[in-house]
Amino acid sequence: MKKYDCLFFDLDRTLWDVDLNQKEALRVMYARYGLEQSGADFETCFSLYAASNARLWDEYRDGKVSREVLRDTRFEEMLAGIGIRDAALTRALSDAYVRLAPTFTNLIPHARQVARALAARYPMYIVTNGFVEVQHVKLANCGLSDCFRDIVCSEEAGANKPSPIIFEHALRRAGVGRERVLMIGDDYETDIAGAVRSGIDSVWFNPAGKPAGAEKPTLEIRSLDELTARL
């Protein structure tokens, strides 16, 4: 691969283990708010939440729903699925999740070692669609804040990945040309197709071996530790 002056990293599911952390957070909330009294077991609640959350994040990415709708609707739908309609409980769960989930520190395998090794060689930035108030907390709790110069969030940029607007915003924040940056992420549409359309080279972290679309990454990897050998 060619030499780069700067690395852009996605955070969720690239470094921070969303699936494991959100499940641990929901397990705490299931007990704290007495959801077992509905008769639904934890796995049922989690399945309902995960399906709603995934759909709403896609809609948020595409500008179809606001962050407020995303935050509340995933819990409203989860509760409805177990026979509860309670606006106050919905809001309590929504607020509690945003506070609690970022405190969990499970990382994708090799994330810590790779981030530290690459930070010694490159200025690095997080470029994320995640909410401002939680992304900084996640990095701090995981002990990775010192690996990154800054976190570029879609809320601040005024557009979500894959829009070129957020990539342009990140380039300005980093003070670097697009030809000298490499974007590393797990989500084909937001991270890879978005980078390619913005003229930025990309690494697709694709542990499941999903097929690519029309926009091809510069490099595809199955494990994060492949990065240190290739960069």
C-alpha cells in the first residue's frame, strides 16, 4: 500500500464492540427496571431492541429519523413487543442507556494493540455517526483517547456518513488532503462506499466476509491485526 499521512477510524463495530457492550448494558437495565415482571425473558427483550435499533440506525444514517426519534423509538418498540406501553418508562430507558452503554469497555479483538501501534506512527481521528455525548466517553473508558487527535461526529459535521460532507469536515479538521488519508471501518455503505465517493482510500474491516458493492475498498481485512502488517 502507498504511504499515508493520516488515518480515519470508524468507532462502533470497528474498535468498540457494539454488540457485546449493548447486550451487557441492556442486561443491567432489564434487571434495574424490573422488565422480568412483564413475563418476557431477557433474550426476548434484547432481540426486540436489537432489531429496532439496527433499523433505526439505518434510517438515521439516511436522514429519515432524528437522533431523538432513534433514541426513544427503539425502547418504545421493545416495550410494545412485550406488551408495555409506558411513555415515562420509555424515556427512562432511553436516558439510562445513553448514560450506561458507553461505560462498558469491550473492544473488537486486537483493537487496543492495533490502535496503540498505529498511533505511534500516524495522526489518527475517529469519524463516526455516533452521538457526540457518548463517543468521547467510550474512548475514555476504553483507554484509547490518547490514540486519537479528535473525534469527528456527524452531528457536528451536519451530515452522516456516507455523505461527502462529513468526510470533507474531517479532512478540514485533520488539515490533510484526501489523497493522503486512509479510512478504516466495518460498515460497507457508510465507511467504504462513503470514502470511495469522497476520493479517499479505504480499508474494509469485514470479519464476516460480506460481498462488496460497486465501490471497492483499497484493502479488505478479516482481522484488525492485519493492519499493522500492511501499513
